[in-house]
Amino acid sequence: MSDASYRDAIFSTPLDRVARFSFDERVVACFPDMIRRSVPGYGQILGMLGLIAARHLRHGARVYDLGCSLGAAGLALAGQLPPAAFRYTGVDLSPAMVARARETLAAECPDHAMEVVEGDIRRLDYRPAGMIVLNFTLQFLAPEDRDALMSRLYQALEPGGVLVLSEKVVAEDEQENAWRVERYHDFKRANGYSDLEISQKRTALENVLVPDTLAAHHARLERAGFSRSHTWFQFLNFASLIAFKDAPGAPRDGET
């Protein structure tokens, strides 16, 4: 197989009509470059997954990676944990993503229990899991579907399990939000994107990627049943949260 990825130039030429963003073959081909240059802190979030799993995941438990794209979370876990430590199930709706993720994980993690399935995470028949990861996935679901999904994921988690939710977020204060967006565009310019690319991609994502506030995310997690949640990472308008399903009688972090 070829592991080549290409530079993201999807929006580099003027388009008469900017189509809605979709995870098609063009995006798959340049996805690693797109993520690296478009999502602040993505590498740091991936790097923490193994540490979080080592602390909270029951040995041998299942890890779901929902909206797994090319399986980066699975690769990160396999790079930090031994094969017996977990079983990985990646789920994605894009056939092109699923095909590439299967090839990559089979080549890079042959000794780990790794599977990738094509499916809609809103309708998946979930098996018990010790950890669930949604890295920049919930934001692509219709807002009215998000509460029901989070409740299903809470039910799928074993007591003592954790959910990691990484999302693009919007600030409640309009002036603060505008500043974060402007600095994010500066971040993209510094990574080689032109103003044309930034503008056209923003148009393509309109009404496709619909962000929530951090407060809305925490409130949703509480409604789903999680006993507590923390924002453990934030870089401009990108953040990652962790939510806990406490085992009965278990002490919380920091308690003895």
C-alpha cells in the first residue's frame, strides 16, 4: 500500500461555487496535512490519549474512536500501549476514510486488536467500552442529534470509563470569539494557507460544522449522566474535554 499523503490545496484556486465540505477521496488524500495545518493542538491531544488510557482504561477494554478518519487515535494508542491493553474500534461514515484507515492500522499495528467499521455513530450497536474518543466529530452532527448520541455513549461506557471529546468551540462573548477566530486565521496563514483558501473553506463548512460553546458541551455531558467533566486542553477556539462515568463507590481523582 502507499502511505503517501498530499498537501492540502483543495481550496487554493477560485471556485465559482463552493460546494459543501465532505470527507471524500480528495480530502482523504491530503487529510494528514489538512489536520496538521488546520487544527491547533491536534498532536498534543493525540499524544495524551495513551496517558489518559493508562490511567483510566481497564486492561483489555474496548476503545471506540468515533469519526475515526484515518485512525490517528488508534495509532497513538498503539504507539503507547501494549497489544493486550485495549481493543480498538474505529467508526467512520466515509468509505474512503474507512478503507485507508484499515490499510494503515493493519500495516502499522499488526499485533494490536484493531478494527475499523463503516457506519453512522448515531445508530451503531455499541458494545461495552472503557473509553470513547470523539475527536472533532460531534460538531459535524446536526445539533438536534447530539444529546441523544451522548446519552447512548454514556450507556455504552463501563463504570469507571471515560469519554474524550475534542471540538472546535465558540466563545459566548462575541468580542472574545471574534478575536479567537482572527487569531485562528493567523495560525492558518502561518501554516501556508492563503486568504482565498481560508475564505473558501469557511464557506464550504458553513452549516456543516456547527460548533457549541464549552458550557453547552459540559451541560450536555451532565444531562447524559456523566458525574463530572473537565476542559483539559484549549488552544484558541479548539478544546478537548474529558467526562467520567464513575464506578459506584470509587474515589474521584485527587481523592484518597
